[in-house]
Amino acid sequence: MVTEAWFNGPLTELAVRSSFEVETRRENPFDYLPHVPAAAYPEPLRSALAPYLEAENPAGPVSGFAAAIAAAEGRGTLPFLTALNQRMFETLHHVTRDDGPAHAPEITLREGEGTCRDLAVLFCAACRTRGIAARFVSGYEREAALQERADMHAWAEVYLPGGGWRGYDPSQGLAVATSHVAVAAAADPRLAAPISGLYRGDARSEMQFAISMQVEESR
């Protein structure tokens, strides 16, 4: 659901509150049978996935990074995805940055660190250089419920024939299952922001947020 709002006069504060209950049921992230290699999407599926396949710099350092992993793992799509996810988790330092958009994948790769949104963007970019459709996902992850200050989370999803969209979380080195709740997904991370907007004039803006989660184990 998307809600747009305009205001005719000045405001001192805009508050957005949401509350929901979600039941997650995907215990096994690999509960499917792959039909064909992801890089061999048949038409008309390939045309539908075009926004998620476009690689911004197919000959750059991200392509070399992905190619080295693919060469070590052979031609299989799933071994590549697993190795990419694990390599990023083991070699890239996870940091926190409250403000600003996700960094370009080349920056994250060069700096050797990034936020969850930075790592998700890099994962997507690496997959696209190998012909695998990938999209950025914003949502919640259950471990945040155990933290004193909870944040939203970001990860990547790839489209696998026979499995549909399947998630990988490079900041945790995990295939996504019941511990993640997706809120928005898009080819461009700017389109997956839960709240976005603009204002004109000399005013200043400051954003504050608070997230509270409770996790109940299934019986």
C-alpha cells in the first residue's frame, strides 16, 4: 500500500505510526526445485525481470569480484549465491549509518565495510553482473527485537526459476527464512524507502524514529 499526502500550510511535526502482526511460515529457504539456471531466464520472464537485471558497470570491480567467486564455485547458480553471501559476510565489516542513501557498490567493495543497505546493494550488483535478477529489500529482522535500539534492516532477493523471489542477507551470511519480514522491495533502493518526501523553503528537517518488536515462537 502506498499513501501520498500534501499539506496546504506549515507544520511543526509530522508523525507516522504503524502497527501490525505478521506470521512467517518459510522455515526452509530452499523449499523449491530450480528449473533452469537463473542466467537463462526464458521469455517473456526475462523481459519482465529487465529492471532487476541491469548492471550499471558490467566491466567494473564488482564484476571482477563476482567473476572470481563464480570461477571458484563453478557454473551453478545456488553455489554462487551461497558463496557470495558468505564471502561478503566474512570479509566486509558491518557498520551502522542512520542517515543517507546506500553507497554505490564500488565504494562498499573498496572500503571493505558498509551498512546492511550498502551490502544489499553490492549483493544485487554482483548478481546482476552474472545475469541473475536481484532486488533491494527493506524490512525487519527478528534479532532487532533483542536490541536496545531497534532499526529497520535491508537485504537482497534474487529471482530463481522454480523458486520465485528468494532472500539473501549478506550482513548476516544467511538465506532468508522466517526471521525476516519484508516491507518493500525494488530494483532501486530509493524506491524501497518506507517514508520519503520533500519540502521547499528555508525550513529545516530532522527525522526521529522508534521501533518496538516482540517475537513469539510458534507452538
